[in-house]
Amino acid sequence: MNFTEEQAKAFWPVYRDYAHEQQQIGDQRVALIKDYAANYDKIDDTQADSYIQRAVKYDDEVASLRKKYIPKFKKAIGARQTAKFLQV
């Protein structure tokens, strides 16, 4: 992404906050995958439902995070650059 100096100054602090929150959500995903892999051969329907709900929760949290940060990115770098960023 080619930012102007002004955009870069506005973007990177927002991005750092976004990446930090994204990592926390990602850690939950990794924990889910490890848990599922460790119990793959012995899960029952109740556990399977729990994995499903945790996976959906992860997806919801990722979407919520993006929605939360879109206005912040748009303010920092504008709508066109934000759209470009979200596609990367």
C-alpha cells in the first residue's frame, strides 16, 4: 500500500491496535484447532456442537473486529485505501 506521509502517520497506530486485537482472536482459533485435533477421534455430539459454536464465535468476532475498525481506518486513510487494505 502506498500511503502518503500523513496517511502513514494516521494508519499505523490504528493498525497496531487492530493487529493486537486480531492476534487475541487468532489465539482463540489456534486453541480451538489444537483442542479439536487432540480430541478428534473421541468427540461426541455434545463436544462437536461445542466446537461448532466456538468456530462460529470466532468468525463473529473477526467480523465484529473488522466492523469496529473500518470507521477508524476510513478516518485515517479514506474509504478507497481502506477497501484496498481489507482486500489484502
